[in-house]
Amino acid sequence: MSEIAWITGGGSGLGRATALRLVADGWRVAVSARTAADLDELVADPAAQGRIHAFPCDVTDRTAVLATVDRIECELGPIALALLAAGIYLPVGLDDFSAANVEAMFRINVFGVANAIEAVMPRFRARDVGRLAVVSSLTQYRGFARNAGYGATTAALLTMCDTLRLQTRGTGITVQVVVAGYIRTRMTAKSPFPLPDIISAEEAAE
């Protein structure tokens, strides 16, 4: 039987490309995103081979995330890999510092990840197997221009995942942070300056 992956932020960018890459490796993939049209387009892609299934969900809605994971496991089977790729970037600078933008990013980038972990971790623990992969950014390591808010969210993800990795040591659960560098996505398209060594979403998924 094929293993099951669940990808948040699966409608575009790295999430979408990884869904297709996993299918090529024989996985069945549940993809979640807020935009149902993106998911429908992905499911209809010939490269999906009928092995990608849409489960629209807003990761900021804790109850909806819990229900979505229940539905995935009921319809497809146990989740072996949770790739949490949903995230947003909003610039925060000196002259336009916005607490509302920082809050919006934390709501999706951090609390959205926490909601997903809360949904899958008890299942991984009960089965003593599972892989949790959280997509982060180079900004988790140091400050970058206009990244005061976004960088704070990725630093939070790094600390969260490092702690979970320590706590799952010796179990069958793997926790990892995915930092692929700069990727051509809707998010990086907003950058006001050139991004060095940028790669395609397909290269990053590979």
C-alpha cells in the first residue's frame, strides 16, 4: 500500500511541487490550502496520476485542522509524512512597521504549524512512527531587510522544531526543518530586490 503524505500550503509553490514529486515516488498525497481552486487545478494535473486528493483547510482554524486530519486518515489511511508548507510573507520595515502584519504572519506561519502538529503528533505517538517536516527560511538564522516580522516567525519555528526533535529522540518519529534557500514562488515574487541563487519550486522539491 502506498504511504500517505499530508501537505499544507499544497496549492502552490514548494508544497505543490513536492506533492507532484511524491506522487512520482509512489506516494498518495492529501493537499490542503485555503484556495480550493488551486487544489482543484493540482488534482486535475495529469502528473497527479489520480493520487493527489484535495482537503481544503485554513490552518489558522484549529478545529478545521483537527477535522481535516481525521478525514484524511479515515479516507486515505495513516499519515506517514506531514509537510507543513503553508506560510505568508508581509514586509515590515522601519517606516511601515505594522503590528497587524506581524500578527497575521504569526497566525499562519507559527500558529498554523502548531495547529497541524497538534493534529498529527498524537497519531504519530500512538503509532510510534511518522515524519514531521516544517518549511522555514534562511531568515530563521539572522536578520534580513524588511523581515522583522517574517524572520521572527521562522525563528520561532526553528526553536519549536528543535525542541520537538529533542523530545522525539529515540522514538520512530522524525522532526525536521526544511530550509531550501530562495525559491521562485508567489511569496518571493514580492521581493523588492534580487534574490541570490534562487531555484525553481521543482528543484527545491527534488
